[in-house]
Amino acid sequence: MSLILAEPKKSLRGAAACADAWLTSRRFALVLAMAIFAAYPDVVLGMRTFFFRDFGYFGYPLAHYHRQNFWHGEIPLWNPLNNCGLPFLAQWNTLVLYPGSLFYLVFPLSWSLGVFCLLHQFLGGLGMYFLAARWTENRFAASVAGLVFAQNGLALNCLMWPNNIAALGWMPWVVLQIERAWEEGGGRLPAAIVTGAMQMLAGAPEIILFTWTILLFTLAARALRAGPERGRLLGRFLAVVLLVGGLAAAQLLPFFELLSHSQRDSGYGHSSWSMPGTGWANFLAPLFHCFSSDANHGVFFQYDQWWTSSYYLGVGPLVLGVLATGQVRQRRVWLLAVLAALSLVLALGDNGYLYRWLRHAAPQFGLLRYPIKFVVIAIFCVPLLAAFAIARFQGRAGTQVAADRRAVCLAWAGTLAVMAAILWFDWRFPIQLDEWPALCRNTSERAAFFTVFLGFLLAVRQATSQKLSCLLQIAVLVVTCLDFLTHAPRQNPTLQGAVFQPGLSRLSPRPAHGVSRAMISPAADLQFRLTATTNASAHYLGNRLGLFSNCNLLDNIPKLNGFFSLYLREADQIWALLYLSGNTNLSRLLDFLNVSHLTAPGTLFDWETRTNFLPFVTAGQRPVFMDDATALGSIAAPDFDPREVVYLPTNARSSVTAGQTVAQILSSPFTAQRGEIDVEAQDRSLLVISQAHYPAWRAVLNGKPTTLWRANYAFQALEVPKGLNHVRIIYHDRFFRLGVVLSAAALAGSALLTRGSVWARSWK
């Protein structure tokens, strides 16, 4: 009883071969499109849109800010509306340079951003179809793999992140095209470079890293048996890597610069949000040890792991993958199996030991966040393993079919036994919020879908006519889709797009960049994170009124905090002072930070007005030189007086000669990436700007460059002479400009490569 590697398509016999020829890529694309439409017809038709979790608080506000800048003819390099300012494009996951973002920049955002995510779900499924078809030479197997990759629980969860679903959508295409490039060279190189660059610009670092890890292992396995061709394979791969990196340089260079100034370092990563020790059981029972609440709008989550609400792959495809792993004799299958197993161990975090060892062995590993993300590798590998199992089963004949049928039946019985054991365990050892009736019903449904899936799969091989075989193949695909659509309550609830309309804020006078800021109180911020109402629309609108997370971007209101992957290191310490330190006597610091509105005590949506806040730009303070630790403590002290003193780093002592004097700011208009300041001083003076310090900011004093110092631990200051002065500060990102040059050079190189390959083919 052995399930052996898929043979070429010519080994398929009779009705199976005809049915396989019938299931073309176009027909699969139609099936996939129908499945996606069935899951979210309201989103596709524009009646409703996603809002849940990061879509409403991260993805949509960032897309809105990007869109505003786009229609004003600006590249959003800097965001002045959160965290006292921080880089925007350099975050990478903001999709500023991703060509596909033009879709939601041009069309109405409340419709197009949701459809953008669904289109990339479709892209991923189609890419997996072509990859599996290349590796197995079986279209039916490829169709199952494509559906599993596009509609599994993790892919559905990733619809809340435009950048993650975009990177996931390109993942199989990158593996497919780059493998073809190193094998065939010539005309295959341009397609590999383009697909690699598209995923690189999508901005999901972990998914991109996993994609290239899979490629490296695949190339290593291929190179070991390549013989004299090894150098050619490696050379082609290196050429692709260099050109992909070059095309994405305009994005990558600013990202690495921001990373070097961010809160993340080698000690940042930890084991929080790991897959629980019982998490493998969720591949068979999706709701095992999960809970839902009003705050989750009915969506189930594991305890202590909030990155994904599901990573369910379907019981049938998972069992087929295990069968292929145990019985197939082929290097590619073994490689996929090893990668999947390693990823599931790493997803356990410190509980799996390997993750802890890697963090100690390679400190750079600490830059990554949330071990659960390693499950992405398994999500990629298991559909391909299942495809290998289906392909070989389709090609077997005679006594081999009977042997495979017995193996499948044994796997079916064993899997049902394990699922029953999971139910018993949850009933016998429940966790506080476990919902056993829901788990029992849901797991029973998974068992039924699993049984029907295997039944149809066995019947496909036994079909005696092409028509019956085609119908049974479609039935397998339909059962696969229904299993995913019903495996958990809807992972991405929807609302009417009107909840995203600008102009909702009730603040008066309204804060504006360069004038003042709002601040959510620590108590209100915590309350927003922990509570919700059953009315999803009221819940989201309430969060908008309270300016929670990045909702302030929808109304163009600056505030002191926000929700991003990377924060400037010093500004992040200011945030910790305000929200984590427990210090309630920070009114002087709030004055310096231009806080004009603060959440009223005991409320979430009401605001109290502050009148003692300083202007965005001040001048005339006395410089006090001190180290960073002392400066951080000093600005948090009750006697901090930002009207009288400014704290500068000790290395400024030899350069700054100004003292306390009388100075007047005549005008200080600011845009996101530029400020024009007119100041009149009676003597040499310091000009202080309550905007986060970052090396990309440049200062020009009376037409000549001057030093922009880090002041009050995290902000900006410069020295001006006596008299009337004009100061211009400009966001000048030299890494972005250098990246643009490198990207243009790589684009020219790719064009020449394409032209050369076309010319070479024309002479053959």
C-alpha cells in the first residue's frame, strides 16, 4: 500500500485523462472567482466592505492617507498625524510603491480596497494552480491545491491586511517564475524579476522572507544533483536576486534606514502570540480551545494568539498531504514535508524549543514578531503535498487503486478517531471560555465534509465516463469551498462603506498639523482595546469618534499615538511615558506636545479642551545639555518648563552658543513634508519644533544648510542668529532618492534583458 509520486499526465487513463484535460486554467479561474464571490458578494458588489480589526484601524486609514497624497500629487514619505510624526513610505507595509495600489487610489476607496484584497486572494489561488500543475502535471490536483491555498483559514484572515494578502497572492507566482528562470534562463528571467519585485513591494516582510526561504531550499536541493549545470543555475538565481532587489530599492533602502532608528532591535522579538501547545489540533477542529465575544463580533480566536483567527487547511487536503509525506519517494515532496514540519514547530514559539534556540543563535532573528506567522510556510506546502497525492492516485491502475483505497480508508478512520479524541479532551478539560457545543457541532461538520471529500475523490478515479468524471471533480472542488466557507463564523465581518466617510469628528476647534494635537487618555485607549458593542456599526463609529488607533487619519487630525509596525525609537519612549508609565502629572509635557484636546475623564467620545498648550514652533528657550536618560526623565518631571528650557544632547555643547532670549515666531505654516518659519530674535536663539527628530529632516537657515539637533529627547531644534530669520525644514530622504536611482537602473537592466532574450529567440 504505497502512494507514489505523480506520474506525467500521459499516465492518466480513460475518463480521468479526458476530465483532466477539461479542467483548464480558465475553468479553474471561473470556479475560484465564483467561490470568492460566494464568500463576499456584498463586498464585490459594493454594498458593504470589510472593517474588522486591522482593516478598519490600519489598512483602510493608511490607504486613505495614501490616496489623499496621491490626488495632491505628493509621495507620502512622512506622516505628521501620528506619534508626533513618523516615516510613512519607509514602513513598507503602506504599499506606497506597490503598482497594484493604483486600483484603490483611482476607484472609490470604500469599494476598491476590499476588492483589492479579494483580487489578490484570486491571484494566489491561480498562482498555486499553475505551480501545482507544473510540479504534478495534473490539472485536477492543481485545482484542489489552488482552492486550498486561496480559501484556507489564514488566507481568509489575511483579507484584513492589504499588504499581507498581496504578498501571499504573489507567493506561488514568485516560486513558479523564479524556478523556471533558473531552469530555463533567457526569456524566463524577466517574468521572474517582475513577480519577485511585485511581492517585494507589497510590504509583508515575513511572508517575503518565507517565500525566499522556500526558494533557497528548493534551489539547494536542485543544485545538489545539478552536476555541471550547478554554476548556471546559481548564476541565473543570483541575477534575479540582484535585479529584484534593484527594482525594489526605492522601497527597501528607506525601510532599512527606518529599521535602524526604530524600536525594533535584536532583542525585540519574543514568543508572544505563538501557536498554543494544543494548536496543531486546530487543523482538524478549527474551534478547539477558541472563544468568541462581543469584542470579536462572533469571530473565534485562540487564547493568547491574536494574529490569525484560523489557519484551517481542510481535513481532507491535510490528510492527503500526510499520506504523500509518508509514502511518496521524491525529493521535492520530502522538502515540502520538512519545511511544513519545521514551520509548525517554529510556530509554537518557545514551547517548541527550536524558536528559542534560533533567537539565541542568531540575534537578528529577534527582529521578527509573532511566531505564529511561521504557519505561512505550512499553508504554502500542504496544498502542494495534497496535489502530489491526488495526482498519483489519479494515475494508478488495477491492484494499485485498491491498495490506495485501503490506505485512504485507514487514514479516514484514523483521522475521525483523532477528531473524536479532540472533542473528548475539550469536554473533559475545558478552558474557561470554551464553547463546547459550538466546537462539537463544527467538528462534526468538518468530519462530514472530510468524508464527502474523500468519497468524491475515490469516485473520480472510478468514473467510467468523461462527463461523470468532470462532475465528480467539480463536486470535490465545491465541497472544498464549502468546507472553508463554513469552518468558522465569518472571519471578516462587513459594514456599509459609509462608516469610513470623512468629516465625522466633533472636535472644535479642530486640531491641525502645525497647530495642535489631540490625545486619547490612557484609560480611554485601554477601554477601546478591551470593550465593544454587539452593534458593529456603532462600535466602529464610536472608535472613530474617540480617534482610536489610526482612525484620526480619516479626518486629518493629528494625535499623539497611532498603530504602526515601526516607531522611531525615541518617540516610542515618549509614548511609553504617556501610556505605560502610570505618571499622571505630565501636563507640562502635554503643553510642549501641543495637546489642545484630551479625552474627558470617564468618557470615550467626549473631549475636554486644553488652553495652555504651546505652539508647534517656539523660540528663545535656554539650552541645557544632558545625556538621553537624564533628558527623558527631565521632560517627565513636574517642574519641566518647555517655555523656559530645552534639553539638548551633550555633543551639541561645543556647537550651540545661544542662551535664553526673547524671540518671536512671526509665521510657521507646515505641510506634511515641509515647514516655513519666520522668526525674529533679540539675540542668538534656539528654535524648537515639537516634531519627532529623524535624519531625513533637513534645515535651511537664510538659504544655507544648518544643523537640526535632537531636542527634548525626541524632537527638533536649531540655532538662529540675532535678527529676522527665515528657516525652511524639508523632508529629504536620501535613501529614497538613491533607491529611485537604483530602481531605475534595475528597470533599464531588466528591459535590456527582456529585449536580449526576445532577440535571441528571433534568431533561433
